[in-house]
Amino acid sequence: MSKTYVEEAKERWVDTAAWREFEKRSDTSKETGDGLMKLFARLGELKNLPPENDEAQAAVADIQQYITAQYYECTDEIFAWLGEIYVADERFRKNIDKAGGDGTAEFARAAIRVKCGNSSEKAKSIIPTNRDLWRTICLITMI
């Protein structure tokens, strides 16, 4: 029997501060994951707009706030990194595109880049040491 993402992440990262925050604050219920996917579905409805459009920016801000409320503090740097992962990792792309239609993950990344501004560059410098941890925690949010 294969391990769940949560079991795998806990086994690997249980002694880190990031995992303790996630464990204390997260809600990995199906309902919470469905709530996040509904926000991506809403974003998908806007993908015909420019990513800097106010409505698109409000939609990605809602996603960032939801992640903070349900999982862990999602700073602009972390959110910028997530935006990149949403496209680079096929598992994320598939889930997001399933929720919002083809191209939603790409649009999410573009809108997040606009929202986070230069945090996209900062993300590359602060996340790499915990890249595997954050990718695992991000996967948990996509269950």
C-alpha cells in the first residue's frame, strides 16, 4: 500500500519548523482541497483576460489568502514560487487545468507573477533549501 502525501511528508520533514507550522495550521480534508480547486475554477473563467486585470488579480489574491488560512503562511515569495510549480510540475498543472480548463495553470502563473512582482526573483533565493519540503506540502494542498 502506498503512503499518502501527508504520511510521506511527515516522515521526511517532521523535524522542521515549516512542517510544524503546516501541521498546526493545515486542514487537509477533501472539502478544503475542493475549496482551493473552486478558486482555481474561478480563475479559469478569467483566463481570457490579461493577467494584470483587476478581476484576475483579485482571484489570485483569494487563492493566496485561502492557502494562508487553510495551510500555512503564503508570503509573496512562497506564492511566486508556487506559481512556478503550478506549471513546472505536471501533477499541479493537471489538477489546476482540470479545475479551470486547459491553460489555467499557465494563467495562474502569469497572474501570480504580476501580483508578486519582484517576489518571483526573491522566491528563487529563499525557497531552494526547502524546495522538496514545499513541493511536498504543496502536493498535500492539491489532494
